[in-house]
Amino acid sequence: MVAATNGTARITATGDDWGRLAARARRTRRVKATSIYAFLIAVSIPIVLPYFWLVTIAFSARTGVAETQVLWRAVAVLVPAVIAFWAAAMLARGQRQRWAFVALVALATIIAFVALVGPSLHLENFIFLVEPDFASVLRSKVGTVTGAVQFPNVWHAFGNSILLAGTQTVIVVTVASLAAYYLSRFDFPGRSSMLRSLLVLHAFPVLTLIVPLFLMLYYIGLLDSLIGVILVLVAFELPFAIFIMKGFFDAVPWDIEMSALTDGASRRQAFLKVVLPQVTNGMLAISVFTFIRGWEEYIFVFTFLIRNTNWTMSLYMFYVREDVMGVDYGVVSAVGVFYLVPSLLLYMAAQRYLLQMSVGGVKG
């Protein structure tokens, strides 16, 4: 509406105008949110679906292609459930209504899953957890000759993986923190060249160094030992970890450390009690990534470990796939699920801290 005041035109908005503007803003916001949710669902399904199939096969499939029908029944439940959750989040007009819709969709999903997939679920594929010679048991059931691979106890391989990944993580975090602090706080000849070399060392392709590393471990007596693989992994992970930790130490103001030194703290006390607590997110980040790197390592353990008593879970998974795949693919999937559990639990426990991490003062 246009109103005239002292010869000048002044535009005023009525209640209807504000209502139309508010409705247009709500429609625009809803269209944007719908587009974002649709995009996220579209890019997430190809990523989530293989893992969903893996879990479904692990708890349902036996020998025979007919058992894969359970996959399609499970997908027939999963996809509509995802779309229904998205619709519930979009159409709800309040927090209470949203939670009611989500609960209703979850209940309907559970009922449909139990009805369509529930009768096919079982735990027989996890025989490897209690039967060390499970490959022979499986082959005897189908009347084939026992494979040549002698599997160790899966818990032994699990323990080897924990030892390898855990030891590697402790060494990398400790050395990277000390080295990054020194590079961040002290100036010395060759400092710039060392910083550049950190990224260059991390850029070497792993496969090009397999033969030299194999010969080195052979001559120093560490071939076919977990210690040798740990040292190799530490050497490859340290450069990038140091570079990342330096960014965290650079983000810590020097005034904080100087105040501690002025109050009578030694350099070691200032580092441990003042500076180090400021970079805990960085230490946690490289701990998670280093542990996952050691947990999933395959090339080095396949090349440098020979005896089955030194197998890690990645080697165990590889030989299960090679020896049992044609007999029972459900067991292969079950081993895969068991292999994924530690990584999944670690990410779930640390995700809150990883989302709060910052490098160089910029939050991720």
C-alpha cells in the first residue's frame, strides 16, 4: 500500500503482505531443504547399500543363489523406510510431531523387516568365531575337498591386528606430538626444508618400496614379525601426522605458554600442562586415522608376514575370501562384518571430537 506524507511517497506493508512474504519464505526454505535431503539420499544410497547388503548376507545367506532373494526383500524395506524418514522430517510442523512420525515409521519398518526378512535370519555364518577349522567343516557339508589354507583362530588374528594398530598409534602420536611441537616453537637451520620433506616423504607410492623394505627387514631379522610391519607403518604415517600436528601447535598462542613460563613452570611442564591440552583434538584425530590405517593394512602384512600365527584380520579376510567364497559366501560376509565392528565403534566414540577438530585455527 502506498501512502503520501508531505509530498513524498511512503510504502507500507499490510498484514496480508507480510503473510504472503512469510509464506513465500517458508516455501523457499522447504524447497531448499527438500533439494538438500534428496541430494544427500541420492548420494548416500550407493554408499550405504553395499554395507547393508553385507550385513544382510552375513545374517541370512547360506550356500546357494536362491538365498540372495532376501537381499531384495531387505532393500524393499530399507529404501521406503529412508524415504519415509525424510518425508517425516520435512512434513512435521513441530518437534513433537516429528518424533511421532519418526516413531511410527520406525515401528512400521521393524514390523515389515521382521515379516519379510526375519524368517531368513540366523547366526550360522559366524561359525568362525567358535570353530578354528571352520573351512573344513563347511567343505565337508557340501562334499568337497578341504582347502589347503590352514586358518588360525580368528581371535588370534584379531589380537594381532589390535597389537599392530594400537602399537603403531601410540608410537605415531607420541613422536608426532614431540616433533611437531619442536617444529612449531623452535627455529633452526633446515627447518623449512624439513617441513617440505615431510610431504615429499608421504608422497612416495607404497608399491615402489616393497622390494627394498622386504630386503631390509630380511637382513635385520624382522621379516615375518609384527614388529617389522609396525616399524614400516610408523615410518609411512609419521610425516603426515607431524605435518598435521604442527598446524594444531601453531594455532596455540605463544602468550599462553609464555605466561606459564613466567609463573615459574619449566618448558616441560608448560608443554605437558598448558600446550598439550590445547591440541587434544588433533592428537585424537591422528590417533583415529592412524589406528584405522593399521587396522586395515593389507599390502605390507601380505608381503612381510608369512606364518599364519602372524596373520592380522586383513590377511584372515583375504584367505577366507579365497578359500571359502565358492562354498559359503555368507561366512565371507560374516567375517567382513566382524572386521568392520572395531572401526565402526571407534568412529562412533570419536566422531564428536573429530567434528570439533581445528587445523591452523579453522574448525572442521
